Amino acid sequence: MTSSLPDTVGITAETTAESAPDVSALKRTESPLGRLRHRPEAGALIGTISVFVFFAIFGGEKFLAAAGAASWLNIAAELGIIAIPVGLLMIAGELDVSVGSVLAGSSMTLAIVSGHWGAPMIVGIVLALGLGLLIGLLNGIIVTRTNVPSLVVTLATMAGVAGLTLGLSRVATGTTSVAISPDPFSKAVFGQLIGGQFEVAIFWWIGIAVLVSVVLQMMPYGNWIFAIGGDKESARATGIPVTKVKIALYMASGFGAALVGVIQTILYNGAQVANGQSFVFNSIIAVVIGGVLLTGGYGSVIGIALGTLTFAIVNQGIYYTGWNSDWASLILGVLILTAVLMNNTFRRLALSYKPRSAKKV
Amino acid sequence: MERTHTRRPHGRRLPRRLLATVGLFTLAASALTACASGKATDDKAGTATASAAAGSDSGAKSNGKVSVYVIGGKADDPFWSAVKRGGEDAAKVVKAGGGSVTFLGPQNYDNLGPDAAKLTLTALSQNPSAIVVPDWVPDSQDAAIKQAVAKGVKVFVYNSGGVEAARRTGGLKYIGSDDYEAGKAGGVKFAESGAKNILCVNTVPGAANSEARCKGIADGAKSKGATSKQLPLPSSNFGNPSAVTQAIKGALLKDSSVDALVTIGVQDADSAASAIEQAKAGDKVKLGTFDLSTSQLNRIKAGKQLFAIDQQPYLQGFYAVSIANQYLSYGVIPPQNPLLTGPLLVTSDNVAAAIAGTAAGVR
């Protein structure tokens, strides 16, 4: 954890010549726990730990065993691959609700090209992922060229892509559900169950999370995304290529959705037109639980990953408690509200870190 | 690795309004999802997988000859193509007698009830001697069906709606399966195969036909001394086979007394099969499902699945058209009402015939 932005911001924005030494002294004396309190993902971390402890108590040893862990890790991994780029978009102040349709479209593309038409797997996979990038590009161009809110734009592509997928699937295959028998190599890369339990998607998720964290940390891109989400006009004025960044982010979310489509198709040896829509709101839920502001400018990859884990634990934990799962959605609703309220508190703490400490002195 | 961005002191862009919009769209989207679930229910029941235009078979008008209009789904839908295949085979007899059979279907099922009602009126405008129609959405369709009955057209309700729909609208008979009876047959089969504790995985809880299927399973099991409870999966898992698989796996791990699983549709059955494997419960937990697909038949053949409940769509088309023709031509009609076309349990005993039937396009 190198540069913690709040420190720098606090010093540059708030400290005057005489208060600066006091601030650094304060910083040194604060315990690690106290500092954690001011991290943006503190709320998300507490959320994850609480739901884990909750279901560990009520779900018992089965929940804690490898198979139980696989349950929520698998769900978290697939959701996380989509939630990370969606979260970045939300940090940049935009939404993408077309991911569900992109997932269905890419999985049908793969199943039709490599399953129904019998082309080599790699061709289908490349086309499926390319479709995700293409729809992302389209979303990005429309959002940046017009002043239509991204919610409306991606809502339109959501419907459009869903219709296109259904229509083309019917024309190409006559059905809405296409089977595929993946070769061992693509099975190993995308759709293997390690130890009969853990999806390889978990590694994809970790890989993407690390990669995106590095980009956010080491490259100007990271700052640009936050700056755009904070204030697009100022960002543009300072020379940030707002349009390019946004298009790239949309392509990333399209790619993430397409990747999950490929993973599910290979894992389940087939694709269905109706799949994927559950990812639209589940990804937004995970991102919001992870502490990202719906209005943009605030959030972190670790927070998004924690939010995804929290969602997955709640989503699956209930089946280990033996309770009537009719209540699962209610628990999820309560959780979202609690998480958002808690995140608000921690965000206030994080953003008021230096000023408040400085004033005390 | 983390970063924050300080909020500007004033003028955040569209905060409240955006939130409100998102809220609105969330509502709209959940409504959409609800529709989608409803659609899937029908899909699972194999009832409403209808779409696309009239597969018109012959345009011959009724000039004293038998003229039957059949409303169903699109021919490239596997379920409805089997229904139509049965109807076409029965139509050969009708045509030999100089009559005609015409097949109609809606463009899609986004607006199934009203579309089916309009199709009924379209058929009625051709002065048919009989109409064969599924009562998918009684609230939307009943008025049109009653109108046909009032004009003296003989109406046969098939596939959906049950005998109540036939009685309510003045139809002569209901020809089709019964979700509750189908469930009972499955429950009995499970119990007879030694299952004691059956879990009915319901991915569309609250929908009439999936609830009827699970209730049938429970009652069938009870009559043979076994028990069954429902595992309702929330709609936030809809269309995500991983979530369904992991949820079923969790339920199996939690309750090790579960020794049988039944799903309300074939995609869920594929998820359940994977869940059983991941829970390493293959030798203990038996699997059954409603409806047929190639993967179900292959698993039954390989001994990995106990049964699939077939509502025999071919028979629905064949009987409906035959009975309409026989009644109009000779006044003969079987007394059973409803005339059930299912359930037939496909098990390892008869799976070979089912696979042959699939290849022939009638199963």
C-alpha cells in the first residue's frame, strides 16, 4: 500500500505551514486499526467479515469446508469478473446495464460458432470475446458522443443485443439453447472444476483484480478514472482524454461480460439465450456494497472485490443454514441497505481524515 | 492498491436525480425480470414456448367440410414442433376426408395472452368448424374462446389450462397433461425407488405450474411414505446456472438426508446433475426432472438420472385434431375429460424408445 491519496490530498488541500508538522506527527501515532477506519474499503471489509461470521455460525462446518467455500467463491469469481469493470465505470460516473445481454450474446456466439457450426474452439472464443469488445465500443461511442445518460444508452443496447441474440440464434439454429463439446484445452483454461469444486474462473478473477489494481496504481489511467468521475469538465480541462478513457472502460466491461459468457458456456457445455440478465443488477449490487459511489469519483478495486464476496456469501450462505430460502432475497435487501449506510459513514470518515485531525490540534 | 478521490466541495453532478433514475429503472427492470421468469415458467412447462407466424398448412375453406384451426407455437421450437407433428399426422385423415387443418402461432411470447386471443379471433373469422387452442393466459384468452363457442364453433382446449378452462369457456374437452398429476407420478416413482427425502428445486417460486409440479411430487411421495420439500431459488439467480448449481450443492451438503432431487425444467436438471457431482453425492442422490431433452435422455441411459417426466406433446396435437375431426364427422368422442396425454415417465426401461422418438422428431 504505497501512496495513500487521502494523505497527500489532506496535506495539499488543508494544511497550512504551521499545521503540517502536527499532521505528520498524528499520522505516525495512529494505530493501524485506526488508519483502516479511514480507508474507503473499511465498510466493505466489515461487511464481508460480518456475513462470513454470520453464515459460519449458522451454516456450520459444511459452509466452512472446501465445498462450501467453493460455493461462494465460484459465484463471486464469475460475478467479480463483471463487477470490477462495471465498478470502474461507476467510479468514472457511468453505468453499464448491457452486461447481461453481452453475456448471453457471447455465450450463444461461442456455442453457435464452435458447437453448432463445428468451427475450432479458439475461433468461437475469439469471436465471443470480440463481440463483448465491440458492444463495449458501441456503448462507449454513443455515451461519449451524445449527451444521453449512460443508463439509457446501455438499457437500449441491453434490449437490442438481447433481441439480436434471440433472433440470430433462431435463424442460425432454430432453437434458443445450443450444446457444445469443448476440447480439453479450452475446458482447462475456462471451464475446469479444480478438485471437482473450484472453477478456474476464480483465477481469472484474481488475475483481473491484480491487473486492474496495478493499472489504477501505477498508470495515469487510475487517476484519470477518478478525476472523470469526480468532475468530467475539470478532467477534460486538465487534459485528460475523457472520451478515450470512457470508451476503454466500456470495452472492459463488455469484455468482462463476454469472458463470463465463454466461461459458463464451456463449463456447462452449452448456452441459453435467456442466461445472464441476473448479472446486471447483481454486479451493481456488488459494486455498491463494495463502497463505490453511484455518482462516481469514489471507490477501489479491493472494495469491489469485497463487495462481490459479500454478495456471493449471502447468495449462497442461506442454503447452508437450512432455512427456508424464500427469505434469501429479503436478507439481500437488508444487507444492501446496511452496507450502503455503513459505507456512507466510512466514506465520511475517510474524506474527513486530515482536516478533522488537523483541527483538533 | 486503493485510491480515493476527494469530493469537490460543491456541484457533484446529478447525484439525487441519478439515484432516482436508477431506482426507477431498477423497478422497471425487476418488472422485466418478472416477465422473463414468467416466460421461463411456461418454457419449463413446455406450454408457452410459442412464437412466430402461422405455419399455415392448407388454406381450404369450410364448405360443409371439416375445417380445424390449431393454435400453437412455432415449428422450430422442439416442444411445439412435436405437438405440430402430432397434429399433422392426424390431419392426414382429415384431408383424406376432404377437410383441412390450419396451424397458427403468435410471433413471440412477449405478449402471449392477447396475441393468443387475437389468433383465436383470426381463426374465428375464417368460419372454422373447430378450434384447438391452449388456454395459456385465461384472463386474456377466455373472452375470445367464449366468443368462438357462442358462434357455434366446437372448441377443444389443449396443452394448457386444464379441464377447468374447458368447462369455464364452454370447450368440449381438455386434452393435455396435468402438472399436479405429473408431479404425483414422479413422487411415487422416487418413493418406489427407495428415496425418503425428496427436494423439489423450484427456480420460479410462486408460478402456478411450478408450484403444482412440486406439490404433486410432495403428495405422490407422501402416498408412499416418503417426504418432499421445496427448495425455492430467488429470482436473483434466474438465468445463472452457476448460482443454481451452487445453491443446490449447498442444500445437499447442508441436509445429508436428501436422497432425491427433482427440477421443474431441463436446464435446471443439468445444473442439478452438476451439483450432485460437486457435492460428491452421485451414489446417494437420485435425479428426476419434468420435461425431456437430449442431455436428460443421455443421463438416463448412462444410469445417472432416474427419470424425466414426459407430457407427450405429440399426443396433444394428434388427439386434439383427431378428436375434433371425429366429433365433427361422425359425432363420436371419448368420454374422458380431461383426456390426459401424460405423464409418461421416461426411465432406463424405455429410454431407448424415447431417444429414437427424439431422432424422429416426435418426442
